[in-house]
Amino acid sequence: MYILEKAANSFLEYLGTDRFYDKIYKSIFSWCTGNKDLLLEKITKYNISYIGHIEEDIELDYINVWIDSKENTKIEFDLAVEVSVDVEGVSGKHHDRDLYNTNIWVMVYCSGSLINRLNDFRILGIEEFNKSKPKKPLSGDFVPYIKKSEYDQYANEILEKYYFNHHPEARVKPIPVNVDELAINMGLSVCDTSISKNRSIFGQVYFADAEAKIYNTDTLAYEKRQIKKDTILVDSEAAYLRSYGSRNMTIAHECVHSYYHRHAFLFAQMFNENLHFIQCQVNGVMKNGESNTTADWMEIQANGLAPYILMPKESFEAYANSLFEHYNQFSRIGSNSINRIIDELAKTYEVTIYAARKRLIDLGYEQAIGAYNWVDGHYVRPYSFKKGSLANDETYTVSYKDVYNKVVTNPIIAMSVLMNDYVFVENHLCINHPNYIEKDQNGDLILSDYALVHMDECCVKFKYQTIRGFNEGSELGLICYLSRDTSKEIEFDLELSKLPEKKIDESLFKERYRIHTENVAEVAKAINDMTFGEIITYLMKYLDIKLYELEIDSGVNERTIRRYTSGENKKPDKRTVVALLRALNLPPRICDIAVRQAGISFRNGDKEDNALLNAMMTLRNGSANDANRFMKLAGFEPLNKEE
């Protein structure tokens, strides 16, 4: 469906310049002269018999342009123009004559060659506008209109034209696409070289001969080098390219630029003769793009189409299905079957595990969402959930840092965490219930086998977006398809999406709450006038916690705890206080009293104190290692130096 409204774009504005206006004007005027009957139909308010003549001062308003490419550099384009015409209308038996104004939409069919800078511009024909006709696929900046649902179609166009005719077996067999050969078939040459000193550029494709400055790792200096047209430079040591398969992704990425963005480059070069290449940075931004919008879309398309080229749908999907069928025969709860499937796909197609994982997700295999999630310096155990539970911008997996920065500031969930209804475990915020939470042999909290296959039932769901200023689909696509296997930590702007529905008996919950309230009141009254050491002694006895157990749970050594309980330490250390109270798993009211009696306070707005307070209140069920890891990820010293 095409919206008939004026669309601001570069080519439309360019066609409106003096260079083309007179030719378009004369052609439209001539067409109007030969189509007086059409103009007459537009004048409906008056009983006009016929049109005598047309005034020469017609007005043109360019509305939109649709562009198609023919061969390598020739283009055909349809220009929609609203024409305002003054005509002499003849009416009545006396042939009265008067001037009338009418408007008509016309389509001007044109052609030209960008490599000739449109010096061969021609008008092929004109007719009345028909909204069902415009089907040209390029934008006003010569970038294709490509929906994500069409990625396979557009990737296949390149493969059908330049690869499958040489390797027809690659359509159906699980074998890697030889990107070097693909590039050669496309008339491109590939050169592996360092590009920039800081390794920030992973690839460049040259559309014209140029003298380039390339960093020489031997001399540690930039040097001038002659680069020929249709050359791809690949820096295999660039920051995101340190894993097996990323070189292939980079070459495929630049092949997309060469095939689908050549016209955009040639058009931009008409205004900037010094433009010779497209340069792609590791952060997902096209460095030398003249228009941010155009450059962003070109990178989004190259990031999106490259993995579809390396993992053709027909062969990839069939192979994935066979792997799922094979591994499902031996799978069990908590197994790494999905990881093994991804490993096999990555190895077979010579791509990163992230690329194989993302390709599975794009093809609708939601099982892959719970696999290979790298966060806080480790992979989260594979998990699954009810189909359709997660939208594209939602996740169950978050880092300690994200929880610290975002979750605890949300009043809805902060209270639930403080009341111990939820606990942060294995990088998921989960309902604190024995059905979902248990401890491993080291005493660390882990998700139960049941929780791992019912994440939608027990874990909080978050919406996320990257916070580094990239367009939707750009940075995440780059990270998933081009990142090294251990990944770079991704910063997310999180917001609460949905809390899981608790399936706990209400009557049991009310009784539990009544007992909890009575116990808190009893303990608060007992410890109100005690010293901090006396409070620790009282709580250990009340909770039936042995000294060695508190040592393990808090990370504070036995000797230090004894110095507190005996009253030998008169000036409690803030980190030690937090470590001990956290391990005792105390409700907020009891913590408030103990902190006051220890003689310490938390400064409002101080980031380190906020981190300490959050460690004490939101990680009560976790291990000492969990608390120390949280503090380090928040950017501060751990609670205990002797982890």
C-alpha cells in the first residue's frame, strides 16, 4: 500500500533542481495538452463542454519517487507529480469561455545511469497516476526497502545469482558457503589486512579506485596504499572478530553492501567526489555515511542479510530439524542438548555460535533463546519456556549490574524482593519457592530442574533495549552475528515487562505472613537495646545457625565473627556488617535495628552505599560468592577479600 503524501528524500529533491525541471515541465505540459479529456473529468463543479487551451504556467509539486535498478548502474524511476493547471473551459450554447483551475496526479517514467551522473536522463513516458502501479524497491537514497520477513528472499537472490549455479548442492546440503569464492563470482577481490590502529574497523568495500591510509602493524604507522575498485578489506583482528567464523560474516556483510548499496554509493558520490568506500565499524555504525538514516539502514540490512547468506534457509532448517530429532532422543531436564545443536550448526556452517543461535531464533526455534546466554562473565544454564512467552525485546536473563541499576528502583518489584518473595538466582529473578529454588553442593542457590523448563511460570520477564544509541536491529544483530564467542558485555536499559503469576495457596500465604509478622515483632523488641555483637549472637541462637555455617554463608572468617560476638571489636566495619546481616537473611525491620546499633549508616545517593544496601537486602538467599560478584560488577570492592 502506498501513501500518497509528499515524502522528503534526497533523490526527489535532486530531481527538483534546475538540472531536470525544465525537461520534466515541458514533458508534462505536452502530456496535458494531449489529454484535455482527462483534465476535463477533474472539473466537476461546472457544466463545461470542452477545454479550449491550457495556460503555460502550470505548477508542479513533486510527491514521491520509486526507483528500480537495471544492470549495474542504470536505474529506472517513477516520479509522482501533482499538476495544477489553468485551462480555458468552453460551455453553453454561446460557447462561453472562462479560466478554470484543476489538479491531476501524473506518473513520469524516467531512466538514467548513475555512473554517468544522470547525463543520459530520459523521460520514457507519462500517464495518470495509478496507486496500484508503483512497485520500485529503492528509497529516495537508493537503499532497498527490505522487511525482516524478506531477508531470506534477498539473501537468496545473491546466492542464486553468484553461488548456487556453481554449487547447487549448497541449497540443500549442510555445507559452508565459501565466501571468498562468492566474492570472486561477484567481481570482488578480498584482501586480509589491518585497517585501523585501534582495530575499530572490521571491513571496507571500495566502489572506486582510491588511495587509502592503512595501518601497518609491522611499522606501527599508517601508510598510503592504492586500492582498486571492487575490493573488500577485512581486518580479522578487529575487536569483534576474534572467533572462528567471523571473517566469513564480515565478507558476506561487505558483499551485501556491494550488491544492494552500490546505487546508494554512486548517488552519494555525485555530491562528494572524495567518497570511495563504505567503512563498517565494530560498533555497528557506518563511519563515512553522509546521511545517518541512510547509513543506519544500510548497516542494518548488511548485518541482517549476511547470516542468511552464510546459512541458507533450505539447508540450514533441514539440518537443524535433523539435529533436534537426534538429540531429543537423549535429552533430559537440564541437559545441554540445545547447546550441542548450536555447536554443530556453528561448526558445519563455519560461523560463530552466536550466529547459529540467532539464525535458529529467526527461523522460529524458540528453544535457542534459552541457550548460550553470556552474562556476568559466564554462560547461563540452558532453559526453556512455554512457546510464545517472550517477545523479541523481552528476556528472563539479566546481569547483577542490570538488577542493581534498574530492578531495585522499580517500586513494584523492589518490595517483593525486600519481602523475600523473589530471589536473584543464576541471573534470573525468580519466585522464592522450593518448587523453583534449591541449593547445590557448595551452598549456592540454583534453579530447580522444574524451573529450568518452566521459566515463564516462575521468572520475572524484562523488556530491554540497548543504550548506546543504535537503531533497532542494528547493534543486537551485530552482537549476535559478529561478536566473539565469549562476547562483549551488553548494557541494557531494562524495564519490568511482567511478573509471573504465583501459584501458591492464598491461605498458606496469609498464615505464613501472620507468623512472620509476629516473629519480627518479637526479635525487634529483644534486640532493640543490644550491641551489634550481642545482636549477632542472639540471631545465631534464634535462627539455630552455627559459627562455621555463618562463616561459610557470609564469607567472614570465624576469628572475625568471634571478635564481634565477644565485644572485642568496638567499631564494626561496614562491609563486614553487610556480609553478616545478608547471610542471616533478615527482614528490613531487623536489619534497620542491627545497622543502627552497629553505628553505621548508608548515605543517600552514594553509589557504593546503595550497592552495599542492595547486596544486604536483595541477595539474602545467595552465597557469599554471589554477593562478592555483585559488588565487583557494580564497580566496587567485594564484601570479603578472602573469597
